[in-house]
Amino acid sequence: MNLIHIQGGVSLQGKVRIQGSKNAALPVLAATLLTKETSFIGNCPRIADVHRMVSLLKSLGCDVVWEDGGLRVNSAEVCRRDMRGEAITGMRSSLCLLGALLGRCGQVVMEHPGGCVIGVRPIDLHLKALSRMGVRFTEEAGKLKASAESLHGADISLPIPSVGATENIMLAAVMAQGDTRITGAAMEPEVTELAGYLKRCGARIEGAGTDRIVIHGGKTLYGADYRICSDRIVAGTYLFACIGAGGNVFLEDAPSAQMGTPLKVAEQMGGKLCVAEEGIYVQAPRRPKALALISTAPYPGFPTDLQSMALAVMTKSDGLCTVEETIFENRFRVAESLNSMGADIAFRDAGAVIVRGVERLQGAEVEAKELRGGAALVIAGLMAEGETVIGGCQYIYRGYENICRDLRELGARIVSV
């Protein structure tokens, strides 16, 4: 399935269930390495990145089985400390295995992680933080080697609230001797989810969800059952799809408590929202209202992962909007494709674009270059007149179980071939 075909101009109606969270599932699956017992991780999304993580866990000696509603992982027989192959270089989130394997084995050999081309995303923060816990890093033949004779707790201050670095520190710290204190920690819900699973396994962690986390290390961890939360970025994608394409939809199981800023932005665009325990009801405006400024920020600010979707909606707004990206410098790669569909997007500088809303978009052949930009092109295709054909769909499938099926449930004319 390399292409997505969309016949645009149809408003969305109905309800769709939101899948489990990609960004929560991956570090939780990595954390299963820290126990020699069986864990069941429920609500795992069946997406490309999770399948890659499953392959990595199996290559390390884990027994991993898909069951109804999730993944059963037994890490009792972990026998390897080296990670090779495409799953590492093609998935940035594989980096969370660094902290997990250091906690389990004390040694790691891995390729440099890869993923979407949305920015430099250096791993220096991870390496410096883990070094403070007694880890020594070397590089040989292009591979990263890490070892620690004895992990110990440390006081670690992060200069920026990196989600990945926070998670890596937590994964190593639960097995280290002594206490680890993280200041400047990421506050994203995915960090809270990882802490939730680790605590279910017997770890002692305080402050997850704030900028100061304390991990009391040295505890024996046990297997546990844990249900992953719904994906706030998928929910936000379908929220903005409705705002842009028009209609009325119900986002079943949408994690509204994690979506404060996106919900506020959607309302400012003219959407009428009703938040219930079961999900979010969305009624689209006749035409999206232009916002003076949309600027990304670490949680609880507007997520960088939803910036491209908001940008797509603003292409048909009733005025002028500035969109600022403060986290990843290459998030605006989708602008060229949107302009080929008739949008009016101009760069103000490297970190911001100015969007002048147009009356209509026209379907075109476009290419997804990264995950969230690809989802934004799907939204643009729904908003456009005529047919849109999207290539590069392997990026989209990294984060969405079945975006075409979900949108067809809402009445969209969309197929993958």
C-alpha cells in the first residue's frame, strides 16, 4: 500500500475510535526488558513502529505474542545486548532501548537511531545524562557502545525538556543503586504512562507529569498488566480533519484530559466541542477562522506533532495566520506540497511561516516526507476539490493503524492501494 487516493470535498460525519498511543507504547515496551517476568501491554496500536519494536525485542531474546487487545511480552530469556538492523536506523524511538538494556544488562551495542527527517535531534542529552549515572560511551565502526559496571543514581538537570532523554534516564534509574533526581524533565503524558507501567511493576517514582521527577532505584521489578492510553496525536489529527473538511464527528476514547491546548485551538478556529467521558464531539465551522498565531511548545503547549495538521487547516481559513515551530526545524517540509495544492504559504524565517487562507484547494499528486506531514496531506486532500494522490505512505503507517479505514468510517472517500 504505497499510495493513498482521496476524493475531496466531502464533510465528515459519524464516529471513530481512537487507537492506542504510539508514543506511550514504545517506551513501555522497552521497559518490559527490566523484568524477567511476563507483562501484558493492552491497547497497543498495530502500527509499523510497534511492529519494529516487537522485532527488536524478539531479536534480544524476548517472547512476544500479539493477543486480543494487546501484546504479551516475556523477557526472562533476554540473551543479547546488541541491536542491529533496519529497526534501529529507521526508528528514533529505538533509542529508549538504550536505558532499558543498560538497566537490564549493563551493556549495549547499537546502531545510531533514525526516523523521520524533521530535525537534527542530537542524542547528546541522553549520553550526558546517562554518563552521570556511571555509563561509559565509545564508538566503534559507526556503532554506539555503552557499558556500566554499576549504575548509580545522580542529580540530572536537563537544559531542555526532552521526552526521550527523560524516558531513558527513568529506564536506567529504576535499576540503579540510589536515587535519581531529574530537574527540567519533560511533562508529556507519555512520560507519565511510562512511570505508570514501571510503578505497576514495583518501581518507586515520584513527580512524573511535572518538571521534577525522583526515581528511587534498586528495586526488583515484576511483570504487570498495563493498558496504554489512547493516542492524543491521532485524536488531534481527526479533530483537525473535521475542522478543515467540515461536518460533525465523535472521537471515541479520545484522551481529552491530555488535549487541553489542541482543543482550545480547535475552538478558536470556530469548532464547537463537547467533551464527555466517552470522548469528544466536534462540530466544524462553515469555514475555519484564521488564528493570529499558532506556536508549538513542550507539553502542555501546542504539540509539534500537530503543527502540520493545524497548518493544513489554516490554508483554507478566512484570513492570515502565522505558524511558529519552536522544537523541530524541518517541520515545514510539507509547505511545498500544500502550495502545490493551491495554498498560500510563505516563509517568514526558518522557524515560522505565514499562511494566507484561500477559498479552495485543488487535488494534486504529493509526497509524504515524514509521519505528521503525511497526515497533514491527508487532511488537505479531504479539504481539496478533486483527487489527491499521496505517495510516501510508509511514513504515515508508522503512526496510524489504518487512517484510511478510520476516515472512511467518517464518510471520507479515501483508499490505499
